[in-house]
Amino acid sequence: MVGKGHPDQLLSESESAAIISDGLGREPLDQKRVLVLTPDCTRSGPMPMMFRLIAEHLLPRVQKLDFLIALGTHRQMDREAINGLYGITDADRKGKYHKVGLFNHQWENPETFWQAGVIGAEEMSKLSRGRIQESVSVSLNKLILDYDHLILYGPVFPHEVAGFSGGHKYLFPGIAGPEIINFTHWLGALLTSFEIIGRINTPTRAVIERAAQMVQVPRTGISSVVEGAEGISGLYAGPVLEAWSEAVALSMRTQIKWIDRPYRLVVSVMPEMYEDIWTGAKGMYKLEPVIADKGEVIIYAPHIREISYTHGRLLDQVGYHCRDYFVKQWDRFREFPGGVLAHSTHLRGRGSFENGVEQARIKVTLATAIPKERCEKLGLGYRDPATFNPKDYEDREDEGIKVIERAGEILYRLNSQREDGDGKG
């Protein structure tokens, strides 16, 4: 494994290029068919640079080079969006990258998948620490079977389902089938985002790593720790788990902010890369641990017009509720996809459901283009984005009020929540 990272400075492009060249140069890729898995547009980082560095290193060496966008269940990217993601033009596609195939993960098509195996109920009970005892089918995009080697590239962040994103998460849920996606997300919901996010050894990560053992196609990991849209503070290339672990160690130092006192109000200002609440809910996930009981988080995103472009219809039926609302009425909700229920609980946060009454720990309010009536039907608060100004709430930390610019990536936690092994902020 090769790599480099700094908690307080960025890597240059030449340093990144050297890590890519050295890391991939150690792999037996000459005349091989290689597929690179990457994130979609909902992840930060200099994707155009990484696309270019990986392609320029591999094209002279390999027999075939293609890229697959690990969408999970995000909506498909059109040609223009893919060009923007990778920083290329139609002329580039016809020119220097004419041999490179660029594909979406077709998660909504059942014919996409190949079954790698099944994790049995007894083993799943152990992996989930007793939370769920049922067998789960492990399926993946069968496109990977057409290649000799996989490269998993993506940034590592604190993550609400797995603890940290990246690594084999680009297989599961990145290019996975619905059963394993719904299972891991519902498992994360049972454990709660509050407890999982920013932790290394989580039951959901254990399930992901067990599922990855069923995939026999050789693979290399390229894991980055990014600063905003363009900067990289750490880059590691080598065996997937090793590269991911190095990135996690740096992410713990740079992407978790530890504070002493909770806020009564947080305004999460969401960047435009989050196009719906399904992705923009990270403005809640990353702040929930530092919001006081009976406090409020306001997700400010005037550009967001939809709850979910892929799951909105189901969310309109389910609404947003705490975990126990579903668990204690399981017969009513068991037929809904676990991933949908998980998103609902993650956005709503901790709460209780007793004697038919739901009590949320904090209030979640949307200041988006989603109408007031729909917000209220879903169980969320509403603020008119035309009259709500985040600047009115700046410089008021002494009042317990915090505005987070470009929210959704840095995790905030209280020092009182530290556990052994947690990084220093």
C-alpha cells in the first residue's frame, strides 16, 4: 500500500499522480480488463483529476478500461451529468477517451444482478450483534464478471449507515442488489445513525466486509480524504481494506469536529451537489449528535425541490419517524424497503413511540422548495426559503446557535460522546 496524508495541508496534483502511478504500478494489470468504480455527483472531491490520473496511467497498460458509477439507489446520471462528473466533453469521449466505457449502475433493473452468495441467518445474527437473525442474498452488478480486475475509488467520510464511507462500500451498496442494500440500511437504522456515524467497527461494516469476501474478482482500493470540492488531504492506494483504513484514520482527525456544548439550533446550508432530501439529509446526520434535546436543525437548500427522485412515492406513504415508530408497528411497515425506512429514521433522529404517541428528540425543518403542505404531511417543519436567511443566525454561538456552511460532510460530536480510539479533533 502506498499513500500520503496531512491533517493540515493538501496534496499537490503531482503528489496524487505519484501515488496513483506507484499504487497501480504494483498491480499486475498489463493487458487486463479493468473496471473502475467511482461515486456519483453527491460526493465531494476532484473527481475530474482522479478520472484523468487513473485513465492516463491505465490506458497504455490495459486491454480494456471502463468506469462504473456506483449509484446505490440514486437516480441515473445522463450524458451531460456524467461528463460533468468526470470533467470531460463529448469531444474527449470521441477522442482520447474513445476506448473508455462510462456506465451507470442499473440498480432498478433486475437483470442487472448476479448472485454472489447468501449470508445465513446464524452468521448474520453474529455480524449484526443479535439485531437481525435472517438470511440475506448477496447480489452485485454482473458487469464486474466481464473484467479481470476492479478498482474501487472514492472519498472516505463519516457515514450514517456504515460508520465511514468508502472501501468495499462501493460494492455494497454501490453496485449491489436491493436485498443486501435494504438489509444493511435497516440494520444501521436499528442501531441508529447517532451511535454509528464516525465509528470504525460497526455491525453494518462487518456485513459489508463479509459480503465482499464472496466477490472473487481481484480488486485494488484508492481511498481519498477530501477538503471541499477540489482538495485532497490524503490519498492511499493498495489492498482495499488497507487503503480504506489509512483514509479512515485521517478522516477521524480532519472530518470530525469535537465540541463541548450542544447547540439548540443548527442551520445546515447544503451545497447544490445534493439534489433531493434523500441525499441532502446529511445536513441532519452530521449534526444530530450536537443538537440539544428539544433543539432544532434547519436544512437550508432552496435548490432542492424533491424528497427523493427515486423513493419519493414511498416516503410520502411512510413519512419521517423515529426508529421505534416502525419497530413497534412492524406488521404495518414490514413490506416497505428497509432502505426507505432507514432514511426516514435517520432524518428524523432519535425519539420514542409509546401508547400511540411519537416524541422526537429534536425538530427537523426544511427550508427548501418542497411545499409546506408536503413537509407537514411527512412530519417535518417548514420555513419559506424566500424569507429565511442563514446570515441572520451567524455569530450567535453564545446563544447556542450555529450555521454550518457546506454542511453534509464534517461530522460534529460532543466531547462527552468520545469513546476509546476516537480521533482528536
